[in-house]
Amino acid sequence: MAQNNSPNKTTARNHRRSCTKFTKDQLKILIKAFNQKPYPGYATKQKLALEINTEESRMQIWFQNRRARHQVQTRSEPEKDLEASQDQDDPEEKIHSREDRWCRTSYTPSQLHTLITAFTNNPYPGIDSREQLAKEIGVPESRVQIWSQNRRSRFHVQKNRELDEPLEQKQDQEQNLCDEGVQEH
């Protein structure tokens, strides 16, 4: 099983999960899966998680990290990218079908109430809080993480709009005064 070196103490409110250490055998399985399909669907990640005895959310993070590392490596070798694109037999193979993607998660009103209440108390929940919330509302921890990220993003956009509105109103008022002053002369 992948080693999770986090202590069981929940003293820190924003406890961050320790780095997951995979064994060589687990890495072989993951790398083989990545080479076959760098964007696996939820079902594939579930199967891999069961196969290597870890959580689906760890699979999601591993694939995200691996894709990022792969992009950095390929950017540093542009001539290899050109060769790879010329050698590619089936260019449509890279296009990811809709069935591989995670379906939009629908939340019940009670689940939303629980999520919003938790977000109000702590907009940056740690892994322990997310896992507890996930268990409480019956969704994977990765969905709670994504919901929190989306909610924070929406929160910041709304906050920026509210800050911009008084400025825009003031500018409109100043423009109206200038327009009125021009019309009077």
C-alpha cells in the first residue's frame, strides 16, 4: 500500500496530507497506465486505486502531477515534439472522449447546506476536514476538494465585483458631471 506518513492527530485545522510514497511496483503500474492514457476516467482511476491499494483521490493527484511533469519535459525538448507529432499514426487518439470525463456532480440541498456551512467556517479545509465532509455527505473527497476550489474562485470573483462596483459608480458620476459641465458651457 502507498505510504501516507501523516500522523493521526487532527490538531491542525488546515492539516495538509503528507506526500504519498509509492513502491516501485505501484509506480510501474501507474506509469504503464499513464503511457496508455494520460487522462484516465474516474472508473479507470478507481480500478488503479484498488489495484495498488490506495485512494482514488491519490490517483487523481498523481496523474495531475505526472501530466505537469510530462509537459515540462516536452517543453524543454521541442524538436522531439515535432518528431512525435510527425510520427503519430492516429492524431484523434489524443482527443479525450466525453465518457472519459467525470460527470458533473449534482448535490442535494442538504449536501449543499453542509458544504456551504463548512465553507463559511473554513474556506481552505485540510485533508481531514475534506475527508470528514466527504464521508458525511457521501461523495469522494476529491469532489469536496473541487467544490471548495470552485467556491473560493466564485467567492473571489464576487468580492472583486463588489469592490469594482463603487469605483464604476463613482466614475459614472464623474463622467455625468463632466458631461453636464460641457453642456452648460
